[in-house]
Amino acid sequence: METKTIQTKKQSMVGVVVSDKMDKTRVVLVTRYEQHPKYKKYVKHHKRYKVHDAKNEFKVGDKVRIETCAPLSKHKAFTVVEKVGTQDVEQYMKTRGAA
């Protein structure tokens, strides 16, 4: 008898680190655009994810790729895969009107 391992495709997203105050945890803001079904206008949606950063290597303003994993805690089900670039978070938050 052979056992087959099934690989599932992990969901991945790109976002900006907005908080690094917790140990081994980062808060990443993911922005996505979605077309309104009736008006056909693109609407911007934001969501903040708590992600696992084992080495504490990513800082505020880093643009990172996150990927799903098995739940690590009540709120953490993503890990940081790689750094994609940097972004000025304070300026970004001011343009959103959240700061």
C-alpha cells in the first residue's frame, strides 16, 4: 500500500508591515481592489493580518509576501515568506486618513 501526499495550494498575498511591537508577530496591511457588481467601479478594501515572523527580521514599512499555514494561535494563520520592497507607512496611513 502506498500513501499519497496531497499538496494544497497556499493562499499568498502582498502587504505592508504596519506594526512590529509583538515578539515574532507582525501586523500586515493587505490592500485589494474589487469591482463593484452594479456600478463597475473599483473599490479599495483593506484588511490587517497578524503573521508569524520567527526571526523578527521584518520592520515597519517593509512590503512582504505572506502565505497561509496551519493556525499558530487564535489570530495567526499566516507566515511571512519574503520581503518584496519598502513603503513609507506613515505617509500611506495619512493618505488613508487613519493616522
